Amino acid sequence: MHLRSAVTDDISHVIALEASPTARPFVGQWSKERHLATMNSGDAKYLVSESDQGAMQAYVILRG
């Protein structure tokens, strides 16, 4: 597992993870625009977890 700061190119993967059957009951479904606005707001930190092969497995948004 590798944890790193997310970049704007990761947002499409974040949206796909939000829509997955496992996550959908527990997380909101944000638009790309909302994620980008939040990411660039200065009040949020996006982190992503990747497999050893570089596939995104999870994300977290820290706010406040």
C-alpha cells in the first residue's frame, strides 16, 4: 500500500470509487466540479491509497 496526496487527475478515480457498490451506501456522490472546488479550497486535503502496481484502492478527504 502506498499513500500519497491526490492530484486533479485522480478525481475521475475518486468518483468511480464513490460509485462502487461497496462505497455507494456510505459516501456522497459528488460531481467532478465539486471535488475540484473542494480540493482547491485550501480547507481540504485529498489522499489516495494505491496498490504496489499503482491502482487506486481508496481515498480520504480531510477537511477543516
